[in-house]
Amino acid sequence: MSTDGQMPTDGQMPSAQGTPADGQRPAAELSPAAPPPSPASGSSAPIDVSIIIVHYRTPELLARCLASIAAARLQVSCEILIEDNAPLDAAAAELAQRHGARYRRNARNLGLGRAVNQGLAAARGRYLLNLNPDIEIRPGSVEALVRFMDAQPAVGIAGPKLFSPDGSLQYSTRTFYTLKVILLRRTFLGRLFPRARALREHMMRDWDHGQVRDVDWMLGGALMVRREAFADVGGMDERFFLYFEDVDWCSRMHRRGWRVVYVPQAEMVHAHQRLSASGFMSRGQRLHLESGLRFYEKWSALLYLWKRKATELRAGATLLSDLVLLSCAFLAAYFTRYVLGMAIPGWSEAKPIFALRIYARFIPFADLVALGTFYFLGLYRGDVWRHAWRERVQLVKGIAILSLLILAASFLFTRRPLSRFTVVIFFPYALLFLALGRAYLRRLVRRFRDQRLQLRRLAVFGPRAKLEELQRRFAAHGTFGYEPLYLAHEEAPRPQGAGDAVAWRLRFLENERIAEVALFESFEHAPLVDRLLPRVLRSGLPVVYIPVGEGFLHRARRVQDFMGFGALGLAARGARVGGGFKRLVDLAVASVLLVLAWPFHFACIRGRGVRVVRERRIGRAGREVRVRFYAGDAGLLHRLPCLRHYPALASVVKGEMSLVGLVPLTPEELAAAGEDYRRDPPDAPAGILTPGGGFRELEGAPLAERVAWNRQYGKDWSPAEDVRIALEALQRRPDVRREAP
């Protein structure tokens, strides 16, 4: 799977128009925004309409909205949910209590889309009516929307006819934006050409607003959504803080085969304020412009092609950056030699400074050798971006190899005189410049992901059970720059008559701007998979194919031809992590630590109420080991948690444990870890230090996280990875844990 990344889903599976959990995960790691629940919680009585109102510091408008709902005396069963973003006082809570509404207070302003999704996730109605606080409903309007949607099962969103408070018609229906429309709506050109045809067509002013009509999109101030459509398409995309969330929602409905319909028989009053038009580059205009850019970043055909080639483009950008930085490093080395030659008496006379033109051939040669070395070390592969520490280690290796090659070439093959000093100090400069340059590129990519830009849309096809499991994993660990969209093998084409299952899925790939496909193998749906896979490959999309026996693929040695069948060669046993090299390092380091740390630990621990605890844990390949550690209330154990593991060094010397290895599980935890993990546990030793920190400090971590750490460690082990884990674990405060992969 490539390294570039919300989650509209199929059937009963939710969309994840992703958002990070507050304070829980990095912003680039996205989680499901609004998984639709089964209508349940609380009363089991069916509810026709759930009214969701997102409020932000306008209690007067909210009071009029709630009063209009009460005055309408709805003839359908309903509930009201108020999502209050960062309230200044208790006014909204008091209004909610007075009108019997369910109220939730958000400590900060989550944005419109995310707050709406909170309400949608908690709603129990057959239909979900999103209302802005500046809406006043007229009697019979909600019932008209319900009757219409009952009669039209293909309608995903229905919107009412809106009036201004003075009784004039509001043009609430729109066509999708074009560049010409944006210029007319958001620049001075709109004032110069107020009657431009493109503007009239966008505002849909040239048709009778008394007729029912399918439209591109409608203002999000009052939209009724069918629960089944919400379950299929998902909630509002939370990357839009304000504005364009309604455009995007309607667009996604169209793309998944749901109709978006204007229903004039339902009438409501909208005190529309249009903050986006209040002054040049006001906050409203900035938010509108930002959301517009996000919308086009998400759906632009040109940027879609960019995302499909994101890995190659990023590798090219990295190569170009390396080329520039290598040249800069040489110039820095030359300038250093020049300054030192001027500053140190007699050096320039003994060893004159050569003109820069002397190095005209050396610089391209050094750049070419460096880029070739980096390429063969894998520094331009996509997966290197997932492992910053490995990239740094490979970079050090590359500079070391480069220095040997260049020095040998300068002594053996260079006819022109060169400053050996300049050549030698070029290497540390190159390492510094390249490390800083790659760190900056990584930070730039992370910043884009933090802003939820350039997400790589991933279509996931598979059995419903597999999709639900993958969705849980994405929710727990983040989507790593992906925006996954799910479609179960069981899902039939919709609407009826949309073609066969394969053609419908191929249209889904095109309509949803998919950049990559993950396809789960399924014995039950083998004919569908057999027909779908070659068609997807012919479309040019990269495919990640997950077979039924995927748990054993880390043992794969090579792909081979077997009587015309593509086959994977599997090792009889999984590769043992580290082997003899890791054992020698463990023995040497643990022996030294036992001797050197004994006086210090003896003086600090003895007589302070600390005791040695012995426990049974699970180590290599599911085998049981005995681990020992200190337990007690001594303050030093909290300030210096590494002291807690001193007794375990004896187990390292005996070969029962490793300095760095798996999180040792208890036998009870192994029993609960799942059949796949018990059947094929990682063939690596239990470790004192583990991917998430010291094993004793991870007792409170969820079992699923520790299992994920162990699986990843068994697959990704290298000496450099052990060094990185050890450094991170020793530097980490006791109350800080690393997130599971």
C-alpha cells in the first residue's frame, strides 16, 4: 500500500469523513466522523424525525427556532437534539430544557460539520432534519418533507422552500460551482456584472420555484436526510469547518446514486446572514475561500491525477531537493575552506585555494554518485516516509558510502588538483543539509495532512465483516493520510437498474476520485472478485490484494509461477528476529548494565519499600518466560522508570528476554488476543523496552494496541529499529505512550 491517505461506506457501514479525536491522535491520522448508529438508545418507540440544531452563541435565533417548532404542532413523532459549540452562558441549555430537547455542550467550537455529525450519530429517527438556528418552520412543512420522502425511496436529501423574514423568496437551490461563478460571487466582478448569465444559472433564478425539482445542491440551513442514505454516504465532511459542507454532502449523495430534491410544499423562513459576503476578506470570506479550496482539492480532476501519482511525484521532489542540497553542501564546504584559508596565517600560501571552476566536473560527479547510492539504499521508495528513523540511518549509510567512493575517485582518477580538505568537509555538510531538507519535506507533508489536504482516497472492497474490522482499526490507529471508502461484496447495485455489480463498482471508482484500491479475497464472493480484479487493474489503479490467509504473508519469500498459477513461496518458520547478532548485543549490553548500575540501584532502592515481582509472560513464538521487575511506591521508580526493569537484565543474560522486543503479554491476555495472533505469534523475544515504552509502563494500554505493536515489530525489525525504540522509550516520560501503528 502506498504511503499517501474518511470513510463513506456501503450498506450499514458509516462514512468517515475523517477527523482526529481531540487530543488523542495526530491531526494527520483521521478517524470516522459520524458512524451512523442503529436507532436505539433510550426508548424503543419508533421516531419519524430527529431535528438536529447546531447552535453557536445566538440564543435569540435558537429561541425563535424552537418556538416555531412548538407552534407548528408536528403531526409526526420527533425528537430535538441541540449541539452547542463553545457556549458563553447557559441560555441554550435552558431553552433546550424548556422545549424538551436533548442538549450537548461542546467545550470548544468544533465547526458546523462535526457538530452536525454528533447529532446525526445520536439521532434515532427515520429521517434526520438538519436545521440552522436561524430557521423558523411553518406548520405542515416537516410533514410535507416526510410524506414526499416516504413516497420517493430513491431520495437521499430533500430541502424546503425558503423565504426571507420579509416574505421574499430565497434562492436556496444551486448548481455546482465553476471558476466563472466563483469569480462572480467572490470578487468585484459580481458588482460589475450582477445579471451575468452564469450567475443566474448558478442561483437557478430562471425556473418556477413552485415545482418539485432534482437539483445539484441546496443550502444546508434546512435539509432532511434519509437514514439509509446517511448510513450509505455518511455525515458531513468535517474537514469543512464552515461552508461547502452542504455542497459536498449533496455531491456525495449524487455520486452514490441518491437523489437531491427541492420540495416547495415544505415552507420555512430563513434569516440568512451571508457572513461570507460581509466585507473584503472578512472572517466569513476567508472561511468560505478556505472551504472552497478544500472542496476543489477533494474533487478536482487535475488534483485527482496528482494524488494517483503522489508517491512518484514525492519521490521526484525528494530527488530534486537532494540534488540542490548536495550542491549547496559543496558550496558551504568550499566557502568554509575559503574562510579558514583567509583566517589561518600561512595556510593559503602553503595550500592555495583553487578557483571554483576547478570543481566544475567534481560537483556533478559527486551528485550523480550520491543519487545513485541513495536510490540503491531505498531512499526514494514510498515506504521510507513511514519510518523517519530508518530514513536517517540509511542516509548516514549513504553518506558513508559516498565519502569512500568520492575519496577513492579523487585520489585515483582526478587529474586536476582538488582540495582534499574541501572534499572531506563536504560529507558532514551533505549529511546535515540532506537531513534538514528531508525533515522539512516530511514536515510539509505532515502539515498538509494536519489540514486534511491531499488525502489519498482508498476504495476498500470486501466482505462486510472484514470491512467492519478494518474500519475499527482505522478508527483506533488513524488512517495515515488515507480517506477510505467502503463497499461490501454483499452490496447490490443501487439504484435498481444501475448495471451489474462489477460495472457499478467501476463507476464508483471513477465517481469517487479513487486513487488506490484494497481488495479482500472472499471464497463466498469469488466470482465477483475474479471479475472485478482484472477490470480494476486495467483501469490503472494500484491494488492491494488481501488474500484469505493474509496472516501468514509475512513469511513470504518470493512470488513464483506454479503450473501457470501465481503463487507465494512461504518459509516453514517465520524468520527469527535478530538471530545471533541480537543475542550477542543483548548479552554484552545487559552484562555491562548489570555491573555498572548495581551500586547506583542498590543505594537508591534498598530499604525504600520496593519488592521484586515475578510474573509469567509470553515471549518468542508464544512460549512462556518468567520476568522480574521492581514494584513499590518509591519516588525514584516513577521519576526513573528504567530502574523498575533492573532485575529483568538477568533474564536478558539468560536469553529469556531481550533488551528491546515484544510487549510481554500475560497468558490471560494471550487467550484474549484473538485466534490469528495465537495461531501465528511473532517469532521475536519479549523485551524490557518495547515499541510503546517499557513493558511495565504499558499495563494500562489496550490489549489491541499491544498486539498491534507486537505484529508490527515482528515484521519491521532491524538493528536501527531497536536503537530507535530504545532511545524513544528511555526519553519518554512515564505518563506518555506512543500510539500503536
